[in-house]
Amino acid sequence: MCGLAGLLRPTPDTGADRLSALARAMGDAMLHRGPDDSGVWADEQTGIALAHRRLSILDLSPLGHQPMASADQRFVVAYNGEIYNFAELREVLVARGHAFRGHSDTEVLLAAAVEWGVEDAIARCNGMFAIALWDRQEQCLWLARDRVGKKPLYYGWAGDTFVFGSELKALWQHPAFDNPVDPDSLALLLRLDYIPAPHAIHADTFKLLPGSLLRMDARTVAVGAKSHDPARDQRRYWDARERMAAAISQPFTGDVLEAENRLDTLLRDSVALRMVADVPVGVFLSGGTDSSIVTALMQAQSRHPVRTFTIGFERSHHDEAHLAREVAEHLHTAHTELYVSGADALAVVPTLPAMFDEPFADASQVPTALVARLARTAVTVALSGDGGDELFYGYKRYDRAIRNWRWQRRIPAPIRNALARSARQHGEASRTGGFAALAAEMGARGIGDVYRQRIARWRDPARAVTGSKLPETFYDQPDPLRGAGTPADAMMLADFATYLPDDLLCKVDRTSMAVSLEARAPLLDWRVAEFAWSLPLEFKRHTSGNKYLLKQVLRRYLPDSMVDRGKRGFGAPVSQWLIADLREWAAALLDENRLREQGYFDAGAVHGLWQQFLGGERKWHTHLWNVLMFQAWQEHWRAQRARVGAGAAG
């Protein structure tokens, strides 16, 4: 696991020393992503520079150093991630005449690009990755991101220079990166608690979508950000919607036992691939279905007790540590459990803006950061159970949305439309339940509109963010699957394409990399995803409970009492924090005069919610948390930019 950064000039007008210095500053801003080694490569003839920070996982020798050039010197790469099938690809490449000096997956990636071309090579990789690869022959830069979006990759323009990196803090290091806050992206934050790709918090700045490639050269850099259209310019080599539709059109035809055997085999292989490392490997264990099945499959394939890690919360209904302990004892893992106090959790809050770089408001970021810190005391790689809910129908909100959608269709259209119009008068009150919440869904065109009401925080965030217009996302489509599959499939696709990469995987990446820990997600192997999509819905949504098939596999390793547990989120008591320990901090950031002077929000509306919350009239803590995360981030961003400006002036 590593961090990458770099820049490309529209004209070769910058000397090698200056290019290298700029790239080095961008890379060094991400020391936490790669404390073991660093490297810079620059070519003043073409105006390109690449920087790399290395966290050594495979081939700990200097032969794994990056940026790395291909054997024929055509390609130079800075790469973040792991290609799990690199050994299989290497065998094929050796048979085709390629020789290797070391045993890193980076060297395999470069040889694959030489053998098959960049796009085909990327499509052959099973892994998690963000890649910046310079083609000396074509004089172009390729950016690539893995299928699911495990690894982040930002890009944009700093003046007339194209800049890119694993985190925004790398882009901030360029003296010309004065890109302001994008109000449309801020509105997305208020709606979703995160900013989905391709959007980013800054204007003229973007995220590469999962499963996508971007090709840049001097000409496209010179055209600039105003002519860049991510929907047009980012190429998909793997599209979740297309792959899901294809899987549904060719469904699995076996019985439940056959499906169970197939899933067990796929998961065993996926877990085994992700256990390969030249450093200690462990697993995050919460005691729920997803982390338990990953742990069980690790232990079944290990000759030694697997290292498992759990965080417990003192005097909190969010505590699940006892569930994880039961699983660990049954599987005989080497279990580490740490109980933390409210003060321990609250101490993480001031570090969040620097940890995430972009405002991010999923409050489970706090316990995730704590368990990552715990795991790093003993291992360098940790597996997680991310993906089970999105692939195997794990959320109760799916059932509620389907129920409401069926109920609404029984009501005549004129009545539904009239109720929907009346709901607009209630504004954010529709978020609190009751008649207003039901009426807000009445104008739904399809399951997508109903589901959006289930997952949205601010129902009309554009009214709260000055000068904003809400961009369309997967959640704004009446049917995200465009006619393929069931309403349940459509909701799982929307979450897989948006919530999973931009919330859950972002959260795990930033919190783990903040402590130089690599996190891997076996359930998100693309082969597992496409198999899950081919399954009939009754193999997931069952009378005995959701995630049926996944739980059937888990029963092979754990007793029923450890399998048949209700779903419990990895949450944080935000409302309690804001009423007590964080009240003074929140009050300062939500001061009405301060909000008005900054000019991002409708100050009266936001401050009014704060007052209602303090008065106990409404539970507005979710609305307030994403505003607070932006406010705290804004202070951090301005301080970082001031530091860069002072350095440039000096």
C-alpha cells in the first residue's frame, strides 16, 4: 500500500529540478501512506513528474522501489495497491519471454503493459489499485482505478498544470492550487454525508470513478478543466451496472446447496489471495456476518492463529466486542480487544479533517480509526468484511423502501402528486418521519426515488448551500438498473456504485492509511460480486433473514447462535457528543455570524437547526454533523494552504 502523486505541464517549460521538487513535496505530504521508502521521477522534455511513497508489503527489497520503469523503458509507473493475481499473470508473462528481477506486483504490472497494452493489462488485474503510468512512446499519462474503488485517486488543475494524487493534501502542495470550494459538491455532502465520484470538494478537481481510466497528454492538459467532462473523458473498463445487468440476464440456475458450495469456493480463494504478504496480516472482527466469515476463512487456511482486532465501547449500546470475542474464541484466533472511553473516541474528532482531506461525515469514521490504530500495533495488513451488505441484501432499509414503493402504487396518481407537492412545504421536516416523510415519497417515479428518501440526510440541500445546484448521482435515477432486475437489485447497485466506494471504502482507506495500515476486502473480489449478482433474490432475501446465502456459508464454520444475530451498525453516539463534550466546539463552528461571513450556507437555516437540536425539538444531529465536518475541514484546508503559500514565498 502506498501513495502516489504527480503533475503534467501543458508545455515542457519547467526544469527537471523544479519538476522533481514539486512532485517530491506532493509525495511527502502523504508520508503516512508510505513511510518505508520514497521516490521521484521527472522528465523535463515532456513536463511530467511522478512521486511515490511506499509502504512495503510485497518484495521488501529495493527491487520494489517506485517510480519503476518497465524493462524496455517505455513505461514508468507510480502505483498504490495490490494486484492479487500477480503470480498468475507473472507465469503467463514468463512463458511469453519476460524476465523479472524481483517479485513485486509492480514489476508484473509493467510487463503486462508492455505485453498487452495499458488498457488490456489493467483489465487483467484482480486487485485494488490506483495507478499513474507514463507512456514515453506515446507521451501520455494514464490514470487508472480498480473496479470497486478501493483505492482513491484525485486529479485536477492547479492553474494550467494537471495535478493528481492519492489524497487532496498532495494536490494542495502545488503553489497554484487555489481551487475554491465547489458549492454543488458541498450540497452533495449535505445529502449523502460524503461527496461521490467524480465530484470533489474543490472546483476544477475530480475523482477517478471506480473501474475507470483517464488518458492525458499535453494537448488535453492545455485545454484545461473547463473543457473536461468526466462522463466523457473517463473510460470504463469495468462498469458495475453493465456487469450486474449481464449477470442477471444469465442467472445462476443451481439450487441453494450448489450456490453455497460455489460461494464458499470463491470466498476461500479471494481470502487466500489477500493473505499473501511479506509482512504480518490480521483481520478486523466485529462479530457480524461479514467480518466473521472473512475471519473464519482466514483461520481455515492458516497454520497459525489469525490475529483479530476488536474495539469495545465503555457503557455504550454501540458495543459489539463481546460478539467478536465469542467468534474469536470459537475459531481460536489470537484476539486483541481494546475498550475505549468516550474521551478516547472524542480525541479522534480533531484529527478527522487531516485524516480525510475532504469533508466526510459518516460518524463511524471514529471507531474505524480506533480499530485501525489498534491493528497497526501488531500487523501491517488487515482484512475487512466490507461489501457483504451491498452484494447480499444486508440493509433493512431495502425492505422499507420496497414496502413503501408497493404501497404507493396502490394510490391513484393525482392523489400521490398532490401529496408530493404538499411535502415540499415541510422542507427538512420530511427527514424526521411521520406524514411529511411519507408524503415526500409520493412523487416517486421508481424505486430509485423512494430509496433516495431512505438514505438522504438533507432532503433539499441546495436550499441550504449558497449558489448550489445539486448534481445527479445514482440515487437520482428512477431505476438505477434501467429496467434490468428487481427493485432490490436496483438499490443494491446504487449502493455498490456510490455508497460503497465513496463512503465505506473511503472511510477504511483513510483511517487505515493514516496509521500506515493496508486494508483488504475479500468480499469485494469482482468474481464474488458478479456471482452474487447472478443469484436469485430469494438466495439473499429470505424468510429467515437477509444475507441468507452468506449466512449459510458461515454456518459451516460457526454455530447457529453466532450466525443468527440481528444486524448492528458500527456507529458512534453523535447526538450525545453534541449535547455534552462537543457542544462548545460545535457552537463555535455553527455560530450564525460566522456562517454568514463565510458565505457557504444559509446561516439562519443551519443555526436554526442547531437551536432546535439543543432545545430537544428535533434530532438534527445527522444534519448538523455533516455541516460541522465541513466547517472543521475548512479550517484545516485554509491552514494547509497558508503553510504552502508561506513556503513558496520563502
